[in-house]
Amino acid sequence: MAEGKRAPLPHDFHPPVPEFTVVSDDIVPGGVLKDGQVYSAGNVSPHLRWEGFPAEAKSFAVTCFDPDAPTGSGFWHWVLFDIPASVTELPAGAGSGSFEGLPAGAVHVRNDYGSQDFGGAAPPAGENHRYVFTVYAVDSEKLGPDADVSPAVVGFNLRFHTLGRAQLIAEYASPAQ
């Protein structure tokens, strides 16, 4: 990416929807990811809690996307959907390891590492990347796809079924070599 230019966020291409709030015990908005959320140092999905979403929400989806990855298409670190509407918080580790705290019925699709879980930050040496954690309020209990689809298919479905969106952005830089 050219100096001074930042890649667009995945939602920049979706219709506008109401915003709500997502907070974390592990992520400070605009701050630096903790070692726990780094691929080589912990690889643990962060705690997330959301509120103020549209009352019509029937489920939620959670994603983590790096728009600055040198791929031409960004990098999906986490794609989780069909989280029941009664769940408004995921504990740290719900999307990784033993999946403790992952709600029954929630579906992971493969991230760009190729695994069906949270994959932590791992920008190339000397690069600083943004990590966009997004919670989507969804208009149906089941989004439609199954665990075998790509993040792009989930994104396509979210484009048409999102009632509201909340995001939390943090950064991480790998040391220069």
C-alpha cells in the first residue's frame, strides 16, 4: 500500500446500517493488540461484549479482518456466525483452543490461515496493520451458509442480512528484522 494510504475496511462496500457498541477486556480501541491476540505469542480470541444493537436481531456474527495484509484482498483472521441472539458476550478463547465459552450452534468458517478458529495477528516484519473486529446483528437465527464456505460467502450473506454493526479496531506491528 502506498505511503499514507490505508486500505478500505470491508464494510465500506456494504449498505449503511445503524451502529452499536462493542467493547473488550483485551482490546483498546486504536491501541495495540496484546500478545494473546498475536499468532506466534498466544493466538487467543479476545473477549468481546456488545450492546445497543437493534432489537430485531435474531443472531450475531463476529469477524476479524486485516485490510492491510499484502494480499490484494486483505486477510480474514476470524469468521464466526449463528451466535444466538441471547448471547451478547464472548469470553477470551471462545474462538480458539478448546473453544471454551463458544455458544452452542455458533459456526466457524476457515480463516485465511486455513483453520476454523481465530488466527492471531502476524503482519510481515516491520509492518503495522489494523485488525478490525466486527460484530454484526443479523436478521435471522441462521445466516444460511455452513462451515465449509469461504469468508467471502459469509460476507456476501451478511451484506443482505445485517441490521446493525459494531467495530473495534486495534493495530499490531511486527518488529523489523
